[in-house]
Amino acid sequence: MKGITVRVILAIVLLIAISAGTSFFGYNVKNQNILIIQFGEVVDIKTEPGIYFKIPFIQSTKSIYVGERLYDLPSSEVITADKKTMSANCYVTWKITDPKKYYQTLSSESVAQGRIDVVVYNSMKNVISSIDQDKVISGKDGSLGEAILKKISMEQYGIAITANEIKVLDLPEANKNAVYERMISERKAIAAKYRANGEKDAKNIRSQTDAYVRELISNAQVVAAESEAEGESEYYKILAEAYGASPDRTNFYNFMIGIEAMKKSLENGGTITIDQNSPLYDILIDNWDQSTEIVEDSNPKKNIETETED
């Protein structure tokens, strides 16, 4: 009897020791929460490092990492607004914002990744389905990653997607060449249109410039003719004032004009016959003696000889 009592006491002591060993737990890990689970339900969450107590054999603990994680989604096909198929691949960063809700709905990282696949793919499909394929390829649609991120919601799972980036957005290999050829053909057509419009504009500019130049030349010719006429008028005015001062000068001027007219008539050779009734004949004959006298009067030697004879 005594031996049985001793064994019972030892068993109780051992049980108490084991209970004490399993009743206390502690942790000191950054970005980690401890869930205290009782009969499958989360009854408490420890978010700060330290030493804590749990009811042995009734309560258990589960460690949950709440820092950011990177997940690379598998490639999937999406359809653009113009009904073209494309292959898309992206990655996300995510973290657990509500450990209790996360544990109750997903419970593990592998299940969470499966749910992320579905939610992100649906968001990506909705965004790309509103954009034409050529704009997606040329990148004119802006930041696809940000647009997709705005449509993602995983709050019901206690998860937040913090970033989303498109890694690959390309054509399926089966129709890649055909699409590229079509895009090249379209770009060539656009380039040809631009060239045609450019040549048309250049032709119009040249026509306008030529018309403007012709107008400038015409105006310049008018101004030149007016200036020339004014110059000739002034020239003849000066000559008239110079040679009209005395009858002798006038006669000499008329004589010189007649000589110039004869020179121009005889530039190519030949002879000239002047009718006695011609005004040119009167100018040349009537003024010959007078002009000769003027020349002789202007000769100092002749004047000296005349004075000597006198």
C-alpha cells in the first residue's frame, strides 16, 4: 500500500512538472504573432515578445509571420479589349493584417497563395480586358500594376496585397509573329499617312512662299521703276537747268543729243542719210558752227593766237 502511494505521488509530481513545462511559452521573433487556440478557436493573440501562460492540454499555440512576403504568380492568359489573347506574369508582396481571420479562413501559406492566385488573376483580367492589345504592348496604358492593385481586395482573408508588378506581358508564341507583322503593317500605314500630309503641307508652304517672293519682287520692281523715273526726271531737270541757262548751251546740248542718236544708229556699221527736212538735220547743221565756236572759244591757244594777230 505504501508503495502504491509513493508511485501515485511521483506520478502527480511528474504530471505537475510536465504541465508546468507546457504551460509557459515565450518568443522573441520580429514580425511574429502567437495564436492561442482552444478547441479549434483562437482565444488570444500575443503580438509582443515575452513569456506567456496557457492552459496545458487544453490550449495550443500557433506561430504566424506577419511581415511582408513575396509571391511570384504563375503565368496565365488574358484577353484584351479587342479580343486578343496575351500571356501575363506578375508578382505581389503581401502580409497578414488580421492573424485571427487569416487562421480561420486560410490557416496556411499554401492555401493563402492559392487564394492570391485567384484574386490577382481576376483583377488583372478585368484591367487588361479594358485595354486594346497594341496599347498594352506599346505601354501606352500606363502602370498596369497600379491599376490591378486598386482592384485587389483580400481583407476578408486577413491579408493585404501591398504591391503588384507585371513581370511579363507578351503574346502567346502561337500568334506572336502574326501580330507583330500586323502591327508593323499598321505602323507603316500611319507613317505613309504622315509623310503624305507632310508633303502636302510642304507643297502649300512652298506655294505660299513663292507667291510671297513674287509679290516682293513685283513691289521691288515698281519701287525701282519709280525711283528710276524720279532719277531720270531729276537728271533731265538738272540738264535743263544747266543747258537752258543760255541759247548757246541749249544748242550745244541739242547737238550732242543728235550725235548720240547717230552713234547708236551706227553701232552695227553702215551709213546714215539725213533728210534736210528732218529735225535732226536742223539740229546738226544749225548748231554745228555754234558748237564749234564754243569749242574754239574754250581753246586758250586759239584765243592767244587771235589776240597776237590783232
